Amino acid sequence: MSAAPPENRAAVIPRDVDNTLQTIERPPLVLGKQSFHAVTEAVSDVVERKTPKGWLLLTAIAGFMLMILGGSLTDLVGVGIGEWGLNHPVGWAWDITGFVFWIGIGHAGTLISAILFLFRQKWRTSINRAAEAMTLFAVAAALIYPGFHVGRIWFAYWMLPIPNQMQMWPNFKSPLLWDVFAVSTYGTVSLLFWFLGLVPDLATLRDRSTTKLRKIIYGTLALGWRGSHRHWLTYEKAYLILAGLSTPLVLSVHTIVSFDFAVSILPGWHTTIFPPYFVAGAVFSGFAMVVTLMILVRKAYGLEHLITMRHLENMNKIILATGSLVGYAYGMEFFMAWYSGNIYERFAFINRAFGPYSWAYWTMMTCNVFSPQFFWFRKIRTSIPAMFILSIAVNIGMWFERFVIIATSLHRDFLPSSWGYFRPQLVDFTTFIGTFGLFLTLFLLFIRFLPGIAISEVKGVMPQANPHPEDAHEKEAEAAHG
């Protein structure tokens, strides 16, 4: 595809590829007023340029966190999960908290990719690729917890639905096994959806490759894509099918995760509001993480013309809506505990708000209910520093939500003689920090070596029907002058 015409060239910026100083010509960085070629150049440049020093620094930090995770998991295998600080009666704590937290983080990717695609929301195109990748990396981080929670990792296959004659394992009546079905399906479909969307862009990188190794790698991953009419028809059908399969997963996965608690008879857990409440919370935290990452990526790589304020503002509106749903659920829990007349339910929720863990409860309320309300104001909704701080606050609050649900419902049992208090140990901290290292390492590798924005999809929603926008501007001028 040819470069933009001279009239549309606004700047010449340097680019270092293969240690050779070259220049690329880029039109004004305003989506809708640039050529298709400019979009290809902007996205491909992130992959093709010389490795930035900032990326190397962040990858080193993430790699160090990943080493901490390796040390923590080695300790858990050698000593046992008692190192986590679990006690009686708090048999679940940071382990299941971390699992539910990471599964929730991945929900925004599937929602942006599948549901918004089916509803033909064009604003999703600049953020869907990174959100889909985030889903996969969050699932990978989440699976650390159930895999090592079994204590003996070599028996992790007990979690799988393997038929056996003795009927000792797996227990098909357990919601923990339902999690295995749900999360494995979720991860598989999300991986296929993500990779399918990558194929046309991988072919673009293959055709632009300047070294034989890159050409072989991208050519292999592109699966022989040539951009023919037949290829596009098949691609669009497959993409639509996977979007249809992914849509119910947005609702089913965190609904089933909520069953880990809701099907029990423990006060504070045994409630029918958990499925929709968990789904809203997952979308809430997932979009907050997407906002955090997209702000950093667009600033670091100069992609403000592709990841625009409109994308960020729309995500902030969804954070506001889902945050309000979560706040409603918090209030409804207290109302039902009072309305039911069950003294144990009443005690469970009073204990949450005013008991030993009240500091965690009010942190949760501040971050999840009060802080998103600032997004009612457009000035804050379109302020990069404000939305960055609020998005981080939301994710902090959503971690505390899972911790409050688990710890405060367990630490005071029916008998005062069995009451206890959970205090995290060093391995609790290092395991959780390490999962962030895994997530960030995978995300940084993705941004560096794969197109973080869907080139073909962005071009598909650009206003002009012709790759040279100045033609459309001339027609508009002619129409304006009669």
C-alpha cells in the first residue's frame, strides 16, 4: 500500500530498525484524518523499532518479580501450603482471593472482544487486542493458585474431570470442579479468539520483515494468510462464531466462580445475589486494569491518535456503571441480612463493617463505591491522571472485596471458642507479587513482539472509504460550496 500523499505529510520522525537510522513519514496523528498506511506504520513501528530502554527496565523488574514467584512456589512444594498462613477457622485466604481476583481481571477482554463486537461497537477496535491478551495472562496468573493449593502439585490432575471407578476423585458435586470446566473453556476460547484476530496483522509483519528469522516466525504464525477474498470471508465467519461462543462465557465463568461460595451454607456466602454481583465486579475490575495498561501503552509508544480519549472515556463510563451495580449489591446484602431475620446472617455483615476486619471493609467501600462516582464529571472522566489513579484504586478495592468476602465470613465461626484471625505470612505476599510478575512479563513480551492494536479492525472503522482521506476532504469542500 502506498504511503500518504505529500499534502497529508506533517512530520518526519526517526526510527531505528536493525541498527540502521531510517525515517518514516507519518501524517497528522488524528484517527479518521490519516491514511491506512499511516495506521500500519504506527502499529508496526512499536514492534519493529529498536528495543526501548524503558521496556528493558520494566521487563527486568517484572522478571525479578517472576523469580520471586518461582522461589515462593518452590517453598510451597517443599514445605507445604501451611506456609501461606492459613489456620483454623480461616482455611481459605489469600490463595482463593488471588484466584478470584485474576479471573475477574480477565473479564474485560472477553466483553470488549465478543459482546461489543456483536453489538457492532466500533470504539472497541483500538483496545480489544490488548484486552484479549490481558485475559489470557490473567488466567495464567489465576491458575497458579488452584494448581499449588492442592499441596502436592504432582497430583494437580485430580482437579481434572477424569472418570474413575473408585469415585474418589474428582467430585463432580463440588463447585471447585465446576471451576475447572468453566476456566479451561474460558481460556481455550479466549486463546483461539485472540490468535484468530492476530492472523491478518501477523501477515502484515511478515511482509514488512527485514530479517529472515522474523519472516520465518511471523510467516509461520500467519498460517499462509494472503488477504484474499476467500480468506477474509472465512476469517469473518470464524470470528463471528468465536464471538458467539465467548459471549455466554462472560456470564458463566464468574457465575460459576461465585458458586464456590454461594452453594455453601455459611452465613455471608449463602446468597443468591452472588452470581450477578460477581459478574459485575469482574467486568468492573477488568475494565479498570485495561484503562491502567492502555494509559501507559499509549503514552510510552505515542499511540494517542489510535487509543483516543473517546476509548478511555467509554471505558470509564462502563467502570461507573458496573461500580454502581457493585455498590447496589453491597447495600442489598445488608438489607437481605436484616430482612431475613437470620441472626447469623446479621452478625456476619455487622462483623464485616464493624469487626476486626472493618479496615478492609471500608477500604473496599471507598475504592469500589465512592471513587468511581467521580466519573460522573466529564472533566475527571477525561483527565488522564485522574482516571489512572481511580483505575488503580478500583483494582485495589476489588482485591479487598474478595478478601473481605472470604476472611470475614470464616474468621468468626458459630462458636466463639473457634474464632480466629488471619495474618498473611511472607509467602502470601511473595506469591501474590509473583503473579503480578508473571502477568506483566507476558504483557510486556506481547507488546514488544506482537501488534498490540488490531490494524485491520482499526482500518475497518475509519470514516473514509478510501485509503487517502484528502480525497474525502476535497469532496466535503465541494459539497460545502454547492
